[in-house]
Amino acid sequence: MENALNLDTVKLAENKKEIVILDQTLLPNQCKYLNISTAGDIWEAIYSLRVRGAPAIGVTGAYAYYVLANQIETEDKDEFVKECTKMMEYINSSTPTAVKLTWALNRMQGVLEAHAGEDVSKIKGYLKAEAVEIWQEDIRVCKKIGRAHV
């Protein structure tokens, strides 16, 4: 078993089309990562607690927003916004009491709305950047907490 400090609980796959999560339902006996990319698989992973903890759920929500928005094949801005909003509501329904999930999805939706007048490809770039920023913020906060408790 790897040292828990070296494990990523959630990350964006190198291909930028999937979310890689540590299946926390298998811990501590097994360390297994899952690649998820469909709305149904992401919803199930959150609902069944394969991803656990407010920060990890928030990061998963941010990456879900980006990965699923990136799958929308339209250049029509209104249609893109409509589909993103529908997808966001579906993912949020996996665990509507998870404050960090709602927070991350709303933050991603805010980026979408702030850039709704731009080309869809540019919006997707902004969404990716925001999802990565949410992930990096989580890492910074966790490190700060760790230093405070040493």
C-alpha cells in the first residue's frame, strides 16, 4: 500500500477527457483509481461515496463540469449554456447537501455566464482553467492546514 500522503484523491487525466478518482470505498485494503467521464459515472461516484470529503467532492464537481462541458458538441452559445446548466443540475443532484459540490458547480457556472458571449471553444478553455484553479486552491489549503498542525 502506498503512503497516503502521496495519493491523489482526484485529478484530471492527462488526456483532459476524464476525471481520475481514488475509489475510497476500497480503502484501506485496496488502492484503485477509476477513470470516469460520463455524467452517469460521475454522478454514481459522488453518490456512492467513491469520492469522499468536501474538498475532493468539490474538485470532482469542478472537473465534472469541465469534462462534461467539453463533450458538448455545439457552437451555438445558447444551446451550450443550456446543456451546461442541465448537466450541472444533474451532477449536483448526486448529493445536494454537499456544500462544496454546489459551491464548485456554481463557481464553474459563474465562469460560463461571465464568458457566455464568447466562442464555445474559448468558454471551454476558461472552464478548464477554473477547474484546475479550484484543484490547486484545494492543494494550497490542505498544505496550509498541514503546516498549522505540525
